[in-house]
Amino acid sequence: MEKLTDQEWRERLTPEQYHVLREAGTERAFTGRYWNSKEPGQYVCAGCGADLFDSKDKFDSGTGWPSFTRPLSTDGVATETDSAYGMVRTEVLCARCGGHLGHVFPDGPGPEGLRYCMNSAALELKKTE
């Protein structure tokens, strides 16, 4: 896991990225740059560049956040129980740097039935042709 000081994270990330990735914040629905993106490519962690999701697995969940049916690799993400705000959810973290990416829910399409609901601020799209 990539270890940086709080000051190093603040220097590397924008204020919004810092809030989401390091403070487990959430951007408002329908405001992130990738919620409606249809561009092909791979989504990587905005904090450390680790490969996370493929645009082929992205779908319109109607929630206003980028949603994926699965990660590129189960080794690329980690999960933890999040019981903040009086709810019990499964938080999704970048396995390399520990950054908060979003949450996974059991209401997605496809054989796994999962919806990885991510924050655009936690992601960078590496476009492919």
C-alpha cells in the first residue's frame, strides 16, 4: 500500500479528490465528470494510478455516479464495512493506496449482480482508441 503523509496527499490531489479519497467524502450526484461518460478506456485511481475499472463494465445506473458491474481485478480493490450515517454499506477502496472510491451494492446487472458506485473525483480515465 502506498504510504504518503497527509501533506503529500494534499499536494498531490485537488481539494475535491482529497476530500473523496482521503476523507471518504462523496461528490453530489450528477456532478462528477464521469457519471455519464461513454468514452472507452480504463479507469485508474486518481490518487496512485492503480488500474481499477474498464469502461466496458460501466453502465448507466441512473444514480448520477459512474457505476461498474465489476473491477478489472479483485486484487485492485479492497472492501470494508461502512456503518456511517446509520447505514451499513460496503465501502470500496483502492487496494494500492487505500483511497476511498465509493461503495458496492447488490443491485447491479449481470451475473454478479453488483453495482460498483464510484466517485468521479476518485478516478482518472485513461482513454483507448
